[in-house]
Amino acid sequence: MTMKKFFGLTLAFLMLFSLAACGLFGGDDPNDQDPTNGKTIDLQGQDFIIFADSPLTADPRSDRYAGLNQDAKIALIAAVEAKYNINVVYRGFPSNATWGGARERWIINNVVTGSPAGHIYQVASTSVPTLARAGAILDLTDLIGQYGDPDFPESKKQFGRFLDGHYIYDDLLPLNTIGIYYNMDLLEELGYDKDLPSQMWLDGNWNWQTFETLAKDLDAAMSDREDHYVIGGRTYNWSYSMIHANGGFIVNDQLDVGVLEQEGLAAVQFVADLYHEVRWRSESSLSLTVEQEFVDGRVVFHNGEFWYAFNDARFGNRSFNNLGFVPFPTGDHTAADLSNYSNMIQFGPASYVISRGYEKENIPVGFEDFFIHDELIFQIWSEMQYFGDPEDALLEFELGLLSYYGSDLSVEAHMDVIQKLSNDLFYSFGADAYGQIEGSMMLLFESSVKQNNVRETMEIVRPILEQLIEERFID
């Protein structure tokens, strides 16, 4: 049912209700029921609908809730339900909107047809440009200023920026789970201290030059092992992270393209040079991107994410015992204080956006407190967020690392970069960016390394990106 039809069916009731609320029918002044702002907002038991990837793990009231501050968030939900007379409902996305572009199209279609399915949607932050450009989600810039919590962290806020707007708001703290994983047992077997890479990072001595030197030394040390490799993993994944560790970007939130900037070019060229200097295995399935040789204990270094450590399709079934971690090395353009050092979450962190289609200006004057509208949606959602001490989230994550990493030094090295993230919109371009088909930019990055024609390939990638930006995101 569209908002206009709903207004028509309920307007008479609300006029009657408003008379009662004004005390014309006798009874207590309803303003006494709400000590906040001196007025009652009664939404008559309407559902406040939040679509999430997994409702059971997203809803704090569920036994399977996977977040932090569960008791506090349960109390906040109870408070808004009582204050606004609503029912907070978490729902899962339908089968035709499970992820990525399919979810974007579903959200857009619902809003465009005048029937938004929910008030809040969980999306990957790289979906923001597409949803914002389609007019499917709300620009929250003014609402954050009016109702937002001052503790809304910049580390998360950055992922909601797109051009001049801001589109996400939630209390999920993004963490850098990405880095270089290494086989500590193999490293020791080859005659090196098992903590050497992590210690080099902590000593401030993990950069392109020292990484290259170690890689070449390891290559020489395994010269009699034809089935062993120094490095494993798809070279495009290595390239993305090296670019950001070197202070670069691919596409930033202002839609600037950085692949031909020195920070980006130099980083991919470093990967290409190293690929041709040492034994590097980069032949894995594009859907799994993990080399079996690393799992089998025959590769020293492999790019990855923390969840790989316990996922059986990634590193979970590894044949060796001790898994180490070291951040990507600093590059020639990395600032000495690491202020421009970051990493790229390819699809961006899980984030929550607010649906368009509930515009306050479409509600008859005087009835704004009886219908769920955009401003009220943000107000309710904001009051459901709990911005606790970020150290609590960091401590919980650190405890998880201790369970899977082979030494405290690996944990310390990871925690040293735990919040070093930047918002890169490269994967906002969908299959053009990450498609497993010839011509996708992901595979162009791969070929630029393997064929060692980095500049020539980036001169192809940049106009592709600029054309896509013009077609999709520019008026």
C-alpha cells in the first residue's frame, strides 16, 4: 500500500485521535506520558522494519546475536518501542536480494514503485553510490547533525560519504581484518625466526625494500624445493592492499580515479617486480582466491582476512600449526607517521542506510507525529544505537586473534593497524570491477602484474572507470 493510500484510509481516524489527544474528549493530558520534548509521538503499534543479512545475529534480542553490548541494545529497543509505540522487527532479505547488485536493484525497485519494504536496510558500504544516485536512500547529513550521537566515529562515518552527502549511520565499528598471513612453521624450517615479519613491522622496519630482501632470501633458501613458493594469492588482491598501504586509492568518495597517481602506479609496479623475482603462486579459483599450496604448508606468505583463519574453505584446514600475521609493508609514498597508510575492505564494511519513500513533506500538516516518516525513522534508529567505548570492541577482537594466531607478536602487529581503513569505491562498479570474466578491471590488475605492463594497463583502466563514473553517478 502506498503512503498516499494509507493516509486516505487513516486520516479520519487520526482526526478523531487528535481531538482526543488535545483533551477535547476528556481524560489525562497525553503530554504527561512523555517527559521527552513535552509531546507524545504515538505510531499506533506500527512495525519499524529493519532488513539485515541475518536477522537472528543482528537482532540484540536474539539468542544468536553476534554483536557487542547486547543488554544495553535490548534496553534501547525496549525504550523506543515504548516511547513511539512501535514494534521493532528484524527481517531477512528475500532470495532475490541476497547480496550486491541484486540487493541494490531490489531496494531501488521498491522505492521507485512507491512501496519501500522496510525503513532500514543493511548493505555493503560500496552499495551507497548506486543507491544514493537512484534516490533510494536518504542523505543523512542534516539529520546526523540534528539527532546523531556525537560519538559516531569518524572511522565509520567515512564509509557513508559520497560526493556531498552522507548515507550511513550505525554503531558497527569497522575493523581492518586484512593483511599478510604467513606460515610460521615453514619460516622457521627455512632457518628464520618464526616471528621475524611481525617483529620487523613492530620495529618500524617492514617496507618494500626489507620485504623484497626477505622474499628473495627465502626464494634462495627453498631453491631445492620445486613445489614451494615464497608468496601466494591473487596478484590483484595484493595490488589493492599495496596501493592503500602506499597512501593511494583506486576510486575515492569524490569519484577521483587514482590508478595513474604515483602512489598507485608505484605500488602495483612493486607487486609486478616481486612477482617476477620470486616464486609466486597466483592460480587459485577466483571465487576462493586461496592457493592450496599455502594450505598444504608450501607457501610462506599469503594475503587474506582474519576469518580465513577459521574458514575451512580458506585457511581453516591448513596442514601447519602456527599462523602468523604481518600488515602490508609501507611503500615509498607512505608517510613516516603512517597517517596515509590504510587498507581497503573490497566491498566495504556492513552498514545501515535509511530508505527513501517516507518523506515528511508528504504527510498532512499536523499529523507528523502519527506516521513513520524519514526524520522520525532516523530519530528512532539513532536512539537504538549504542556508541560504547571502542576499546571494548577492540579487546574482543584481540581475544579472537589470540585464539588463531601463532604468537602474541602477530596479534600485536595486527592490532597496530586495526583501524587503518579507507573508503574506496572501486567495487561499487559491480561486475565491471570484480567480475570473473575477461575484461573486468580485477583481471586487468592481475594481467598488469603477470605481464609486467602496469602503466599501459592502468592507462586502460582509468578511462574505463571515468566512463563508468560519468554514466552511473554524474548528472
